[in-house]
Amino acid sequence: MRLVLDIGNTALKIGCFAHGAAAVLRRVNAPAWAPRAEALRAIIAQHPIDAAAIVSVVPAHTPQAAALLAEHGLNDVLVVGPEAPLPFAMGYATPATLGTDRLAAAAGAWTRWHASATTMLVVDAGTALTYDVIADGVYRGGAIAPGPVLLQQALHQGTAQLPDVPGEAPAHVIGASTREAIRSGLYHQFIDSVRGMVGRLKRATPGPHVVIATGGWGAMLQTSLSPIEHYAPHLVLEGGLALLEQAQASPP
């Protein structure tokens, strides 16, 4: 069984895969390492893991995860990065600065959809809102913007009187109260910005296209925007698995 860790800023996602299918999927909603380590130890104790990959955007947690895996006999661990064997060519000018979550999501999209599309567009809507483009077998890059929660926090913290309003779909585009107005503004700005950026990326790349959403706000995007064809909530884990399998198949 293969283990993939998606170490994010607000959550740790753990996936155990057997014969390419997910056998265990676990999300730990805690930014600190201690509860993450506890959940990870419990899963390793319950499942026979023979290979592992780490996808991390929290540099401090990467060696801690590798050390914990080594404690359980997993020493040959793939730490996903641009130097790993990739299923596509790297066209990014600064691959060392590319987030490993973006790289893994791109690998997951390529693995699932490259046979049916020339260009894959991945919209990862989480803490940050990222766009990744794989066109003609080359990772081209994309765009990065603040996600809905960061926009919400900036609006609240950057003003003296506006309340902190959770990001939710509003009942009406015209807010009849300050809270409703904030909810409408945040939601429609988010939706319209994604719609516009997907359109721009499509016009800049060859078709046919496939557009995939992932991340905590990905389901909302798919239900709100017709250009979003697929919602893949575990795309980063799937991409980490694809990169692990490619690394194992590549000659040393």
C-alpha cells in the first residue's frame, strides 16, 4: 500500500492507495504538527505501507514527516519537487519556486485527462487561488491570487467597521444589510474572477481543454460555473501517487 501526504497550511490530508485506488482518505484540520503526527501514526499502525510520498507547502513539517515515516521503516520517501521524474516537460522559468501542491495537482490532472485534452487547466481554490496550465505536454505555469478566506480576512482586518462574514453563496445579488452586501461582494467577486481567468487561459492555449477544480472551494466552483467540468477533491493526493509511481518506475 502506498501512502501520500498533502501537507498544507491549514490541514494535513492523508491518502493510502492500493492498486491505484484510495483505500483510506483522512483530513486533519489542524495547523500544528502534533495532531497531524498523531493521526499519521495511527494510520501507519493500521495499514501495511511500503512506499510513501510527501507533498508539502509547509517547509518546517517536511523533515518532521520524513522522520516520522523513517521511525516506521519507511526510509525511501519521495519528497515531491521539480527534480522528481515528471509525466510532462517543465516549462516554468523558476521551477525551484513552484509550489509542490501545484506540481502534484498538475500531475494528477495530466494522469487522468491528458488522453482526452490538449490543455488541462487546474483551478485549486483553497487558502490561495491558483491556476495551473499543462498544454501540449508541457507545464506552462499559471496564476496565483488570494482565495475567498484571505479576501474575507483582508476586508475585515483592513477596515474599522466592516464585520467578519463567512464566505457563503448569498440569497440575492443585492445585499439588503451590511452582512449580506459583504457576502454578495465576496462570493460574486470570487466566482467572476475565476470565470474571467479560465476564459483568458483558454484563449491563450490550444484546445480541446479540460477544466478541473480542486481545493476546499472547488465544489462551489463546479456548481456555479459551467466551464468547470470536473471537481477532483483529492487531486493533489492523486498527483502525489502518480509521481511516486513514476519515480519507482524510473531507472536510478
